[in-house]
Amino acid sequence: MQNLFATIIQSASSQASQPLTTGGNASIWSHMADALHQSLERILSLLIAILPGILALLVALAVFALIGTALSALLRFGLTAARFDEHLARRHSSINWAPSTSPTALIARGFFWGCVLLGLIIGISAFDASYATATTLPSSLLSYLSRFVEAAVLFIAGTLIARYLARSVLIGAVNEQLQYARFLSLGVKWLVLVLTAAMVLEHLQIGGNIVGLAFGILFGGIVLTLTLAVGLGSRDLVSRSLESHAEHSGENSAAHPATGIDNSIRHF
Amino acid sequence: MAAADQNPGVLSSSAHHGNALLVLLAAMTPEQLETVLANLTASFPAEELLIASPDTPPANAHPSLRMITAPANNSSWILTATDFANAYQLAEKNEAHAILMLGPESSSLSASELCALANPVLAATDLAVPCYSLAPHAGLVNSAILYPITRALFASRVRFPLAVDLGLSLRMAKCLSDAARRFTAANQGGTPLWPANEAAVAGFAVEQFDVGPRVQLAGPELNTILPLVTGPLFSDIKAKAAFWQRFRPLPPVSNAIFTPPAPATETPADIMPMLSAFRLAYTNLHEIWSLVLPPNSMLKLKRLAATDAPAFSIADDLWARIVYDFLLAYRLRTINRGHLLGALIPLYLAWVASHFNISASGASSEDHIEAVAAAFEAEKTYMVSRWRWPDRFNP
């Protein structure tokens, strides 16, 4: 591009002394073609330089996945033959294992994914080395990639926590017979999801201060909405509870103040 | 069920070196302790008794009785792993030949009822369990889940599998102590143990005795009780899967047939709050239930949610399948176990409402409980099929 600009400036200065001819046009086109050619050459040479790195990444991943599969199968076979699950169950009977997550299955799966992770790390470092030698850019791809992986883990964890908390709130609120149980559960879920999204974007360094600001506004808005909704929605409930308490003060209440279920019933 | 034997001679004839009977008492008031001690001395020779209590007895009340200090019960309303571990430890230390565990409010048990629990374990029985005469509105978790599932899976007629008063032979106490050790080692000493299930698996002799009405201590509220009781029961069933998957005939009813309590003159309970709890749950927990229950059950629940209060009734086979499906989901960890047991509460309330409706229609409450237990037995094949092939058999 520098050559191109230099040529353009040079030709512009010479235009002042010389009249425009067809030969001048040809020189501009040839310079443009040269510049494009050089750029293409640079990109192709960069691709050729990092191609071994990409291939190394794929090969490392495939080889370690194969090793992981073989190791996992071997372990599964060995542990099943040694009745590892039964021995463990005899020692620690208080631990409940689901059939899909038996100790043998967990160990075998752990080894497989461990090998895949090792392959991924080796492949990425090979790719990063080849990329670093091929380019003069100061930032390393590996550091951003690791940041991306961390953000992905953060996102998955946030989603799982949101789902768990939403279910906990829903079941708890239903058992307390709150009419707005679903709304409450959705509110909690979106609070956690918004928090997670803000953390992920912050981690990826996308958006800068705007994300923090937007998150603050959104989070505050959700909390305010929930407070108003719960406050207004439970007004009747609170007044009923207070009335019931006033009526039965000094006596044993016949019914649970929140659920209204008869207290004379002995469940156990 | 055997009638209460009022003859204290068994104890005298079984006099051995050491103490014949270790009586382990729960924490109670001085008046209650005095009543229990008076009942015990009226039934058994004092020199053969060793009383272990967490409370200090009144001074000079029973000088002939030997008393030791026992650790207080882990929980006031059930017997836990720690209680059984402590019981065996004390019995072994004091060379006792049998143990009588008495829960809180056991002063409401008469001398003859204490004899009925203690004498069999001093003879040949390993586990003596009481059969209480409770009001129709009491012991509902027991009637809806604990009794039917224990009867169907473990072929045991024990009507109160989590009774707080028990008679244990020394080998039964050892068996329970071994089971308890696994929990105490994992710092889970508060977990309830299931003596009837342990006895069934060990092949020990179990006898049940009518002890009449008993004053009950108010336990925690339903939202706490149900997960606390059903979780350990489901875990125990999972651990003993190899035992109950085989067909075993139910032992015949004993000569002294259990007579249900006379219909109490208590006012019928209001089922509307329970029904509204169920309907609210059907609207909100539909997605969670559909992860656990098959479409057929969900369809029946949909119809139930639309049924009016007077006609509201859960079919016994539907209830049995619901409990079995929750048990399977517990085993497979379909959803978080805390969530699963929480989602069972509204369904249980629906069963209670249905049970009250049936009782209000004039049918005997005890007959309905027996019919539910029979339905659990009939649906055991469904349970075993789904246990073995959870993905293949899902009607």
C-alpha cells in the first residue's frame, strides 16, 4: 500500500509538468496490480506458514482423542473386571451413584476428556507458535483463545446456575402456594442470566464501559420490577395473614398462615 | 399381630450374666420420665434393667434401678443412624442381651405395652415393632408412602416402618449399628434408618404388636418432613435393589388381627387448600413433573386438576405409579434430588385430599390404606420393569 501511495504521489507531482497520456494510465493500473499481487502473496504466504500449525492442531486432537478412546476402553474393561463399582459401594454405601454416572463410567470418561484436552492444548500451542513466527502482530492468539474458552465456561456455568436457582425458587414458591411462583422464578433466572452475560462480555473485553452501564441499568430495572410486583402482588396475602394472626392471637391457629392447610392434620 | 403379653416372667427366666434389657430413653420431662420408670419397674425385675437416659432422674425415685447417662437423641421425631450406633455401643459395653428404645412421649405407653415390645426380643424375635392406633388425620406420610412401599418391596407388614419405639435383639442392634456406621463415617448421622428393611434383608424375625394410641410429638412442617423421610427411604431401596427385585410372598396376618381405631369424632378436614395447592402446582410444575412421570400419568393428573372437590379422588394404581416413578427418577437423577422431592409434595397433598374424601364418604380410612398398599404390590411389576430398563419401558 505504501508503494501504491508513493506511486500516486509521484505521478501526481509529475502531472503538473506533463500532460496526461495513455502511458500514465497504464502505469497506475500496473502499480495497482502490483500492490494487489503483493498483498495476495503476503496472505498466501501467511496461510502457508500457519497451515502446518492448523494441521498440527487437527492431528494432535485426533491422535489424543484416539489415545483417550483406547485408554478409556481399557480402563472401563479393567475396572469392570476388578468389580471396582461394587468394592466402592461396599466401602461408601452412603454415596448414591446413578447408573449413568457409576465410578467406572466417570473415571473412563474423565480419562477420555483429559486426553482430548491435552491434545487441544498441544495443538493450540503448536498453532500459536507457527502463527507467531508467521506474523509480526504483537498480540498472541493463544491468550485470546484461552480468554474465549474461559468466557464459554463462565457462560455455561451461569446458565446452569440460572436454571438450578429458577427451579429451586419455582418449587419452593409453589410449595408455599405463592400465586406468582412462575414470575418469581423467571425473574431470578433472568437476573442470573443478565449477570452472566455481562460477566462474559466483560471477560471478552467487548463493549468496554457500556456493558457495565447497561448491566447496572438492566439489573436495577429487574430488581425494581420484581420488588414492585412482589410487593403489590403479596399485599392481599400479607393483609390476610395479619388478619388471621389478629383473629387467633393467644390461640393456636387452626391453619398454616401461608398455605391455609389445616394444622390438625399430622403428616408424620 | 400378637397381643400384648403382660407376663413379665420371660425376663426373669432369661437372666444372664450382665444386664438383660437395656432401656434407651429419649429426652423427656421429669414427670414423663417418672411415669416411664414406674411402668418399667411394674413390668420387669429392677435388677435386670439398665436404664440409659439423657435426663437426670428425680432423686431417690427408683433406688433399685441402675441408671446411666445416654447421649441425647439426634432427632426428636425419628430414630437416626447415630441413635442406633449409640444403642449398640451401650448394649455391648454393658453386656445387655436386648434393647428397648423408647421415643419422646413414651410415657403414654402402658406397662403391658412396654412388656409387649421387650419380651419378644428377649426370647427369639429380633425386631419388635409397635402398631399405634392413630387418628385418621395422623401418620399420613406413613400411610401414603412408607407403609405401602415397605410392604410391596420388602414383603413386610410393619405398619409403622419409622416407629420411635422399638425392641431389638442384640444381633439386630449390631446389624443396624453396622448400617449406621456407614452414615456416621460420612458425617450423616442424622439420616433415618429403616429397621424393617434391614431385618427383611438379614432374614431376621420381626413381630408387630398393637400398643394402642400414642401421644405424638409435633414434627417439623410438611415441606421439611417429606424430603427428609422419602429421600433416605429411596436411597435405602436403591441400595437393596438386589433383594427386592425377587418376588417374595407377604407373610400371613398374625392371629391377633389389627383392629383399626374407632372412628374419631373429629371434624372433617378442609381439603380445599390441599386441592388449590395441587392445582397451582399442576399449572407451574407441569414441565418438571413431565420429566419424571410418563404421559399416561400426566394425562390423569390433568383430568384430576379439573375435577371438583367432592369428586376428587386419586386412583390407587395411579398413586402407586407416581411414587414408583419418583423413586426411579431419584435413582436415575433425572433432576436434582432436592427438586424432585420438593415436586412430590403437591402430589402427596392431592393424595391426602383424596384420602379424606374417601374417609368422608363413609369408607374406613384403614381399608383405604390397605387398598393403597395392595395397589403398590400390584404395580411392583411396573416398578421392576422400569428399574431394569428405564428407557425402554415408558408407557
